[in-house]
Amino acid sequence: MTIADKSHIGSLTTNRNRPTFTAEQIVQIYEAAGRTTQLDILRAKAKELFPEIQENGLPPLWCTSGAGRAFAMPDGSYEKPVHRLGSNYCRDVGILADGTPMIY
């Protein structure tokens, strides 16, 4: 029998009531910011598009190098994202090498 790793449960409980963006809003911010992964530009665009979503004066948005699962591509291959965009308590958005956003 495999026991699932439940280390994420605490973070879900902690983040549940914090301001957050949806994955779809993150894609909208990314596209409106010119498909950049520079956090200062993304946060500025997020503040412009969604001024009501802030935590401690900043949009709750982060960017890391890509990780996690690969996405199935139309040609049958798989591609891992080079960047990940996320917020509190929402699905991440993977950014592929060509700049395409993919919601996990």
C-alpha cells in the first residue's frame, strides 16, 4: 500500500483565506505583461488589472524555475515548463520554452 505525501495539507489550510489569483487570472496577467517572467513586471501588471488582490501591498504572485510534471504535446512528446507562475492556494501555470502558458 502506498501512503500519499500529505505535507501540502498544512499549506492549503494556511493559504485558504489569503488573497489569491486564479490560474486563469495568472495567464491573463502573463499575457498582458507581454509574456515576461520578470516578477516586477508581472506584479505591476497584476496590480493594474486586479488592484483589489493584494497581500501586504503586493500582488500575491511568484515565479520559479520550471518543475513538476511535463505536459503532453500534440505530436505525442512531453515538455516540462521552464518557469512556473503561481499564487496562494491556486493551480500553478507552467510556461513552456516557447512562452506558451499551460495550467497544471
